[in-house]
Amino acid sequence: MTTRRAFLLGLAASGLLAVATPSGAWAAPADFVPHAWIRVSADGTVALTCHRSEMGQGVRSSLPALLAYELGADPARIEVVQADGDPAYGDQDTDGSRSVRTQQDLMRRLGAVGRIVLERVGARRLGVPVAAVTSRDHAVWHEPSGRGVPFGDLATEAAAEPLPDRVTLRADPPASGWDLPLVDAHAQVTGAARYVADIVLEGQCTAVIVRPPVLGSSVVSFDDTEARAVPGVVDVIELPAPSGPPGFQPLGGVAVVAEDTWTAKRAAERLRVTWSQSPHDGASWTQDLAAMREAVARPGTARRTRGDAEGALGSAAKRLDATYVVPHLAHAALEPPCAVARRTEDGCEVWASTQTPQAARSMVAEVLGLDEAKVTVHVPFLGAAFGRKSKPDFAVEAALLADRVRRPVRVQWLREDAMRQGYVHACSVQRLEAGLDGDGRLVAWRHRIASPTIASTFGDAHELRDSELGQGIGDQPLEVPALSVETHPVQERLRIGWMRSVYNINHAFAIQSFLDELAHARDTTLPDLLKEVYGPPRRYTPEEAGAEIWNYGASLDEHPIDVGRYHRVIDRVRALSRWDEPAPEGRARGFAVHRSFLTYVAVVVELSRGTRGGPRLERAWVVADPGRIVNRDRVRAQLEGAVVFGATVALHGRLTLEDGRVREGNFHDYRLLRMNEAPRSIDVELITEGEPHGGVGEPGVPPVAPAIANAWFALTGERVRELPLT
Amino acid sequence: MKLVVNGVEHTLDVDGETPLLWVIRDRLRLTGTKYGCGEALCGACTVHLDGHAVRSCVTPVARAEGRRVTTIEGLSPDGTHPLQLAWERHGVPQCGYCQAGQLMNAAALLDEVGAPTEEQVDRAMAGNLCRCGTYLRIRAAILDAGKGR
Ligand code: FES
Ligand code: FES
């Protein structure tokens, strides 16, 4: 009970208290509902709201646990209510590995509001001063006498109480988090958990949409005779083509609406659509890749300059030069995008597998010409998302169709649609050059990048933005006197979007692979070289960098680039994996470290040759320093999952373009790592020493692919410069 | 046609070529069984046909006629199949979307071999994708549940 801090709430000012009810039967008159996150009912139920989307990261355990902690509720006995999309909840965008980081303080303050009122009422009931009571386990207690009153018995009285305008928080939760119950596990293992496709409304039909196969083309005409002849087809509807940059707009195309999914799919196959020409007709990955390779051979736009890199490279005693390629990648969440919409008399009700329910709501309102207040967006479980579901285009499709058909419509993206017409992870070609002096010290560093920008999805932009370079380049604490970072414009062919870890995947792969090449050239090992080139423990500042440092929207005071934390994860994974002992016969290990989303992660991977001669993952060791955490087991689960996700990047992931179209369509040609390819063990060690919360969902991914590529080199002597490896 | 799913007999008027997956989901409204690929490439739609794991997305419903179909909803009456318990103990699910298929596939494996070895688990489960990457926990949970056999 040491660090009790008082907070001015400012809740009324921010509008948070104005939120009415998260869902239909949220509150009865006798319930205590101080605000939209807490409901204590007279029957003793404590319902807490989760306003972020659950997509496997465990946010429905962690955010409510913080509310429960301050409230004094037992997290094993709470009911979690999923919020609809409503700006009254503040920021609901579930992305950037930041739900806990940016919402934890708010959750605690909101929980404390409830506790203060319940304690006030409880003290009255117990006939003791309010300072003598505490709330825990769903009740208010007078500890000296051992008497307590359950929350439920206080609800009605609490409902009539004024809310405090100031709250005092409890002592901070443990920096290393809690082991929390998984609120939804039982529903998930019994098939009871509801995803969007499981929502069934009276009279609902299903739509499968044939979208333009090439970005920028649209419907010229279509013949639906055969499609309409399939029994069970309700209607065939042309959707409007997007205007201007893609943004979150649907791609247009022709929708087949049918009584059931199978009918919709078969009828859609029978549509004959003529598409307009597109500037991307004829584009191919081979040509685009050649153009990007050619670009990085030349100087680009200077983005960061220190000293004279050109001169220093020219006079270096030894020079290394390598070009790395990461192709376009697909999110490939196992649940393809899906939304259900019902047009009501004066509004629209939508269920969407979305990470951005508020954006879905405003877009639906806009396309239907409705007042936002008349649009409701519900968020069932997401069958994972990885950034794809930050774009609510599919919710808009469902709303448009429900409006036309005047029956509830489910838009079901098929796997092939999701693979070919999503928002892909940006490809990247990066050339790295390093100069070493006579003593082997790094004296020059040049990094040239050709990679499409996500900004191209929203406007006329073709070169990486600072925030994109900030993901693993601008924030690298490289101690090198001469440095140049240059970019080239790239003609994008597809809608480029965020995918888990985003540009960090590309940049970590190139930099950690190249540093490994450097380590071999220097006859040292990567962990030693890393500590040398990152320099001694210190704060890496914009002054030292000679440039602004993009820091995931966080201040560098609160979340500095702490070289000591790099050292710590490097040293700990080195010890954990017994890096300095030889690998077992027939195996080799690779190393990589990366900071992203304010979290430091070092990875060691051990490989052997599989039966077909390719890489076989044997073991992985992960040491992560995310600062404070809430939900310990879910943090581990995210890091384990990140190894598998990163291994798919390393071994299998690649979308290619032919004739302007994505070639891959399903899991036979876009392979995901399988259980028989997964390592035998993944050892995760967490460093949680009390620094502020960093991200968890994404930072585990970037170091995995380079660690695998580096291990493959150690095993075979073959350097992997183009992903995927197999 | 008559279809027996989880011990309940249904009489349906449906084209025999329709994949079992869509009959289960769209007609019977048993939504625990998931669509992931439609091409027998991911395992999300795994159900049992006379106790054997099949991919319902490529199984014409006609093939299920006169046989016992079991879906995740019928794996146990109250969610206490040893695998379901092990899944909860090991904190397996992340997004959960693949897990019904994983469980059904694993249940058929346990019925077939009792206590599988790690290699048998890997071989049997190789067709069930999990994009969230829960494989190590699935493996551990199956081995754990198999021990009790
Ligand atoms: S949906 Fe049947 S195997 Fe993927
Ligand atoms: S838990 Fe998400 S796909 Fe397996």
C-alpha cells in the first residue's frame, strides 16, 4: 500500500460518463451502473465491459481484470460484456499492441469509481467509518470485525449515490502481472463461442461477392443468367466501385445473395463479369522485384544522414554489401472477413469481425446516409485478425446488401477472396552496405529501401513514411560515425495494409541478417557484435541519432530507447539457450534481437535438416522485456504464437503477382506453419522489472525470421537473402 | 434425406452434393464447426463420421447418410471430454477459431491409439492449421489427455 496516487478523474469532461448502455438488457433499475464499464446487480452479478476487440490476445481477460482489481471484484467471478462500437468508449481501435498500454490507467480509474461508491455505501451499512472498510472478492469488508456485505446487497443503494469526482487508486498491480482465468476458454472448446459467421438472424441470407481481380479495375458488365438459375439465389447485385484511393472502401464487384452459403458460392462461380482495364494489368512480381532491386543499386531519397557514408564506404578496409527481399505477405487469419447486417426501419445493425468498430459504424452510416446514432456495430469474437480486420470494408459490403435486399445479409469472404483481395503486408527490397576499418570496427552503414507505403492505400504516396522507417530503422541505436538511410518510391499493385508487426518484419530481417553476416566476417558471434554496434547501456536519443525518433506514439521520456534493455535481453537469451555451448550434433543456432512496440525481444532458434533437406525447427528460446504486464500466461501465449507466425514468414509466406492478380489462393499455395513443423519447445522468459507497459502481441514476431535465417547459415553455410526460405 | 448428428435424427431436403459443413452450419445451425478454406486444407471444419475425423467442407452430405455424425457440440454433453479439460488446463485457445477442428481431430486420434506418442500427435494433427500458433500447447494437451488412457 505504498504508492497510492490520487487522480483527478476528468471523466465527465471526456464524455465517458455519458455512455448509456453497452447492450440491450444491460441494466435494471436496481443495478449499480456508475458508467458503461461496470454493472453490479442486486443478484450479485458483476459485469465488466471490454471495449477492445478480442482476437486471441486475451484482452477480455486483461482489461476487465484491471477494472476488477480496483473495484475489488474477483476476476474469476466476473461476467465480461463486449462493447459495441461507440466513440463514448474512447479509442476502441484494437491495433498497435497497445490496448493494455493505453487503457490500463483508464480501466483502473473506472474501477476505482465503482469501489469508492460501494465502499461508501458498505461502510454505512456496517456502521463503520468509510476509512475502515476495503472491498475485495465481490464484497465490502470491515476487516477488524470480519464482517462484510456482498456487492449485490449494496447495488440498489449504490445506484442512488453520487459518483466521486476524484479517485484514489490502489497500489500498482504486480509488475509481473497475474495468472488470470481465460474467460472464454470454455466457450471456445465447446463450440459455443460466437464468431460473426455464427450469428443467425430471422430471414438471413448469405452473400458471396466476386470482386475485381486486379486493383483499379471495376465492373463493365456482367451476365448473371446462369447464376440466377441456381435454386436458392435471392438476388444478384452490383456493388459500387470505390472512388479515389482504396482506403477502407469495399472493392465493388458483383454480389450473389442466396439462401445459404453453398448456393451463394456455386452461383458466384457461374457469374460472367467483364472487368475494366487497370494500370496494373500485366504487372508481375518478377518484374516488380527486378525494378526494386535495380532501384536500391542507386542512391535514393536521403532520409537520415550522419557523416559521409559514401566516402567512408569507399575508404573502408573491408566492405560488405547484401540485398534482402521480403515478399508481400497475407494475414491469413483462419476466420476470413465476415459481417452480418440488418437494415432496420430507420437504421442498421451490424455484426462484424472488426478491430475498429467505430470506423465500421461511421462508414456504414455514411454509405447508407444514416445518422451514426442509428447504426449499431456489435463485435463478436474475431477468429484472429492480425491487422486485416482494422479495415471494415466487409462490414460496409454487408450493410449495402442488407439495404438492397431488405433482409439480413451475411457477407462471407471465401478463403480465396481473403488471400487475393485483402490488404497485404508490404514487400521490401533492402540493400545494406557496411564498411569496417582495419581493426574490424563498423565505420560506415548504408541502408537503401524500396518498399511500398501503407499511405498508398489512403492517397497518392509511394515512398515510406517516417513512421514506417521508424519501425526498426530510425530507432536502431547504431554506433556508427557515417550512416545513410535512403528510400525509393515504389509502384504499389495491391492495397497495402498493416499486418502484425508491420514494417518491423522487413527491417528486422534485413538488419539482423546483415549484422550476422558482419559477425561472421569479423569472426565473432551476433550477440557480441550487437552489443558492440549498439554501444554501451544508455538512452539512445534524437540528439545522438541526429534525427527525430518515431516511438509508436509514446514519449521518449516514458519509453526511452534503452540500450541497457537490449543488452539485458541479449544476455538472458544467450544464457537461457546455452548459446555458448555447441549445438547438438546435426543442429545449429541462430540469434536475433529487435525492439518494437516499445518492447525488447531476443530470440534463439535451433535448426536441423528435415527429411527433405530443408530447415527443421527444433527449439526456440525467447526473452522478452515488455515492462509491466497484466496477463502473464497470455503474454507467454502471444510470444509462443509469435514464433510460429514468424516461422511462417521465414519458411512459407509469399504472395506473388501475375498479370496484375495475386496468384496464391488457398493454404496449398500459401502455406502456414503446421504442427509437425513447429519446434519441439519454445522457452519464454519474461523480464518485467517495472518499466511502463510496452506492447506484447506484435514484438515477438520480427526477430524470428532472421534468427531462423541465421541458424540456416550456421547449419549449411547458405545465406538466406530472400524470403521465404523454402 | 435422414441425417443423424450428435444422436439427433434430422430429415432434410437437400442436394446430396452439398458439403456436410454447410448443412451442419446453415441448415442445422450447429455453428461450432468452422469454415476456414473449403478445400480440406486447414481442418477447421473437422467432424466425426462414425468416429473418424473427416473434413466436412469436402464431404458431400450424401456420404454421411445413415452414419453417425459428431460435431464439437456433441463431443461431450457438458464440455468435459478429457481433451476439452486439457485444453482449458493448458490455456490452449487464442482466437479459438481453429480449436473445434483441432479438438475433433485429436479426439479421433485418442480413440484410435489411446495414448499417442509425440510423433503420432504431430502426424495426425499436421492437417489442422492454427494461425495463432497454439501448436505447442495443443501437442502438450493431447499428450496430457492421452496419459489418462
Ligand atoms: S474448411 Fe474444411 S479443411 Fe478447411
Ligand atoms: S487459436 Fe486462432 S487459429 Fe488457432
